[in-house]
Amino acid sequence: MLEWGAVNEGDVIVAKGKEDKGTLLANNGNVMVEGKEKSMQVWLKEVFGWSSVQTYVFAVHEESGKTLSQIREEYMEQEKFIVE
């Protein structure tokens, strides 16, 4: 999604329903949380205390208020019309 420009380096990602936040990094899609680089999957598992988590469903783009899943769906739908 970074390559598409749907989200950008420095965007803040919030754990859905929580106050925990991470800053999106450009090089690999990881997040910076409290000065530590973590994969979004690892970070969200820590936040929720779960053994697994649907990353795109539980990661919310702070600026838009949309989950990464919603952003991805909207982008794919937009691209579908451009291709057709």
C-alpha cells in the first residue's frame, strides 16, 4: 500500500479501539512504536494480547479513520475502474 501511495511514510496507525499508536515506516511497512521498530503484526499482537491478529482489520489509519483493509478495498475498487 506504500508503493501505491494509499498510505505514506510517517502516517500514524492506531490499534482499533485502543489508544496505542505507531508511525509507519517506508522501507518495509513496519511501525515505529516508542522508539522501537516492529512489524505491524507483532505490534498488534502485543497490543491486543492475542496469538494472531488480522493486521489490516485492526490497524486504523489515524488521518482517515479507516482501517487498512478499507483503504486497500477502496484502492482496488478505484484501480478496477481505471483499468476498465
